[in-house]
Amino acid sequence: MLLECRNLAFKYPGSKFDVLTGMNCRLAGPGFHALFGPSGVGKTTLAKMICGQLDAFSGEITRRKIRQVLYTYNMERLPGWSSVGEHLELNIPHASRHIVDDLVRLFGLAECMDSRFAQLSLGQQNRTNLARYLLQDFDLLVMDESLANVDEATKEKIILQMKAMFPQRFFLYISHNVVEVARFCRQILVLRTPRKLPQAVVISGLDHRHGQHPDQSRLEHTMLEIVNAA
């Protein structure tokens, strides 16, 4: 699996400033990869370009062995006319029904199944949204702050189990947490402002998995690389 961007350039209509200028990057999957950078640098813009939601750009995006791309984001809403359980039941492909119970347990959603989406906490809403995307057919899932408002212990459990359950899928994880991206991701795409060249730098992460003990010195070195690149 390969995601490659070549010479991407983009400016919002009416804006004086470029978001992307000649941006190049290459991420080879499958696995957990990250998109990291300061606020306002264009992470969500790039994510929407990758997903096909923005197409008024120049340059080229190549997706090799990536057929179906999905995009989920922080604070995404579900309709309020059904319970969480009913919504999942109505939107689960037959091929994914065997993992529903596992995901409900992993995401701590058992107590939420009879509740409407608006009744859930922000963390429960984000966990519900992410779980429903994992039940769909996808090759690449872009997670735009999808685990915001989730406590660190639960977030770690979810990420590690996702990596174990979906080893052949490609994940692009957008987060402002440098510890998370350094520890859990295979490659970290650091996006910078157009004033810094190159605009994108790829850093190798630790790609931590179940049963591994993180090397603290290596983790700190990787975090420093990421921060310096940004």
C-alpha cells in the first residue's frame, strides 16, 4: 500500500495565502501513520484532498492498493432519531457483523447502546463514530482528531487493539499529541507552513504494539525529531 503526494499546491478561493506549495510526501503502509503539525498549517485540508473531498488543487495524489478511503473527524454527529445500537445495526455490512461485539467492548460502548447520540459525553460520541467507521469496508481510514476527549489509557488500548485487529489496513492519524504519534505510528508526516521548505517531512516512529516495551530514550529522540521538524 502506498500513499504519495507530488507537488501539491492549494489556495482557498479569495485567500491571499497558499495552504500548500509544492508539497511532496510518501507513506508506505499498511499500518498506523500520522499527520502532525501546528494548528492552521493545513492538516485537515490535506486530509480532505486525500479523501477526494477537495479536488481544486494542482499536483498529484497516488493511492496504490488503496481502493476505499473514509474520513472521520472530531465532533462528527450522528442523527438523533435512533439509539447508538440501532444506528450500528442499520449500518453494519454483513462482512463486519462478526466483530461488532469486540468493537463495542473495546470502545466501552456497552452501556451506551440504548442511548441517543446527543445523550453521550464527547468522548463517547467520538468512540461511537470511530467504531462505526471501523465496521465499514475501507482500505484507508483518515482519523482527524477522532480520539479527542478520550482519556489516555483508553486511547492507548483502542489504538493498540485497532492495530492488532486491522493489520492490513492503512490509517492516517491526525493528532496534536507528539507523544502519541511518536510512540504508536510507523511514519509521521510533519506538515509545515509554506514558508518552510520542504513543506512536509516524514519521520520514522516507534510503531508500538501489544507486548512491546517502549524504549524511552528512542521515544524522546523521535519526539525531538518531530518537534524540530515542525
